[in-house]
Amino acid sequence: MPTHILYRINAALERYLPERRLFLKSDTETRFIRLRPTTQAIAIGVGVSVFSWTVLATAILLLDAISAGTSRDQTLRQQALFEERLTLLSSDRDLRVDEAARAQERFNLALEQVSTMQAALLVSENRRRELEMGIDVIHSTLSRTINERDAARLALAQIETADGTAGASDAGRARDAVATVALLTDALDGIAQERDMMQKEVIVAQGETEKIETALKASELRTDAIFAKLEEAVAVSMEPLDKMFRAAGLSPDDLLDEVRSGYSGQGGPLTPISVSTKGGLLTPEEVRANAILGGLDQMSLYTLAAVKTPFAMPVTGSFRWTSGFGYRRDPKGAGNRMHEGTDMAGSYGMPVYATADGVVVHSGWDSGYGRLVKIRHDFGIETRYAHLSQLRVDVGQRVSRGDRIGDMGNSGRSTGTHLHYEIRIGGRAINPMT
């Protein structure tokens, strides 16, 4: 820098930073160091820069620490909410299944009672018709007999008023007519008594018929109430299951179709009511019953799908969540990168379990994953368990939910003992927390 420019700078700074001299005295001589204004300004600038950098770095470290603590607390809350939600869904599902089973038993009992009442009503109706036909026959017979009796009485009166010189044959015919009239009178009395008894039986049968009709109506009301409760229970039970699968990124319709194709057997208590062999149509009650049975069958398919879907936890011991799903700062210093799973830190050698039934498709070393186990499940789902210290399954082995497949470790691209757990649907990684 030219001397005249440096001189001008020193002269401008002289008012704020006057020249200083630092004396250094020894036994033999005294020396001094001249601190010009520019030297002082440079020293002050360097000090301020160092102080500012120290404050900024401290603030960044504090913010990182606070952010890490907040993320950990959020993750713990999410885990608690997730486990509470699973518990509530499981309890509600079991309760609804029990209610549906009890309601189905009550429905079957009501159907049996209705069938018995209908049979009794049919027998009573047939009996009433037979009695009416019998009364009609008796009435016609009685009318004909009364006419014959009146004719016989008229003939007898004519005979009694006839000439007394009639022959012996006429007297004999008169005696025969009197005997016939007496016989007809006895027969008419018996027929009249039988008619009265039949009328009493008809009255009793009509009372029984009314009682049966009243009981049948009450049974229909009870059946309708049972149907309403069953339909409500099925609707309430289906909604949370449907939401649960949709929240996990799975299509409930595709799941049910695949489960149904794997369980295509027929028969059992949930078999739909079929059409009569006589070609008759289903009654409204049978249509509603079929709809309810279809809903119960769909609930059974949902239950099978839930068993085959990885909704369980891969570790059961004490652990802490260290990193969630999504973009994060790479722990190895490679910038922001996508983290396609969830990290659970625990003790070295902690057992790791399969979260659903499936087949092992990989068990070995895989680059940054370290010791890795891949399990292929139904519905195009795959789970991955990385950084293991020991592998306990082989490729091609079929495992069930809860089977031990390895031990937690620190193999591969890892900064500490933990389990990296992934769930993939159709090859695409999803958030295991859902």
C-alpha cells in the first residue's frame, strides 16, 4: 500500500484510536513498540470477528440441541399415540366381533321362533278352514233334515185326519212315519250339539290365531331391532378398519380381493341365505340378513388382512427413537438425505422380531445396511431390518409374526447400536409410523 494512503488512514483514525507505545524495559536498555491506529483497528476487527464467530457457533449448537430434543419428544408422543391407537382398535375390533357373534346367535334363535310360529299359524289356519267347511256341511245337512222332518209331520197330520176305515197297510205306514220322525229328531239333536261344539272350537281357534299373529308381530319387531343393531355394529366396526388400512397407504378393496382369492372356500355359519328351490324370491328379512352376513364376512377378511400386514413392533425391549422417516442431515456429513425408515436404538444384541408372516428373501451383508434381513409379505409389502449384529434366518425360510430373525447391532454405515426398520409397498418406502 502506498505510504501517503497509509498516512491518511492513520490520520483519519487518530481521533478515535490515538497512537500507543508499549515500553519493554530490561536491565540494560529500554525498548518500545509503536501501535499505530491501523494496527489497533486490525486487532479490534480480528477480536470482534472471533467473538462473533464464537457467539454464532454457540447459538447453532444450542438450536441443534433444542431441535433434537423437540424431535425426540415428538417421536415419543407419536409412538405413544400409535400404540394407544392400536390398542383401542384391537379392543374395539374384539368387542364388535363378540357383539356380532352374540347378535348372530340371537338372530338365529329369532328365526327359529318365527319359523315355529309360522308353522303353528299355518296349522291353525288349516284347522280353521276345515272347521268352516264342516260347519257348512252340517248346516246344509241340518237344513235338509229339517225340511224332511216338516214334510214327515205334515204327512202324519194328514194320516191322522184321514178316514178311520183305512186299511191295515195305511196304519202301518203311519207308524213307520212316526218312527222316522223320531229318528230324524234324535239325529237333528245330535247334529245341533256337534254344530255348537264346532262353533266353540272355531272361536277358540280364532283366539289362538290372534295370539299367534300378535306374537308374530312382536317377533318381527324384535327381529327388526336385532337387524338394526347388527347393521349398526357392522358399520361402526368397518369404518376404523378401513381408515387404518388407508392411513397405512393400502387400498382396502385390493386387500379384500386378494384375501378373498386366498380364502375362497364356502360354507360355515356366514354362508349367505340362498333362494328357494321353488324359484321364490328372497324376503326383505333374508335380504337384510344376507347384507349383514356379507358385512361380517368382510370383517373376517379385514381381520385376516390385519394379521398378514406388518402392524406389530420389531423390538419389544427398552429402546428409544433416534431418527424418523423423511429428509434429515446425514450423520456421516453427506448433507441432507432421505431417510427411508425409522431408527430404534437399544442394547447390543437385543432380539429383533418379524412384524408379520412372510418369506425371507435376503439374509446377509448389503453395503450401507450392514447385516440385513428382507421379508416379503402379502399385498406387495416388504420389511427390512438393517445394521444387525447377527442373522438368525436363511433365504427362503417362512417366518411368522413374532419369530426372532436377528439381533440389534452396529454393522454397516451406522454411528451406534440401533435397528433401521423399513416398510416398502410395491418397492416404495413408506413411513412405518403410519
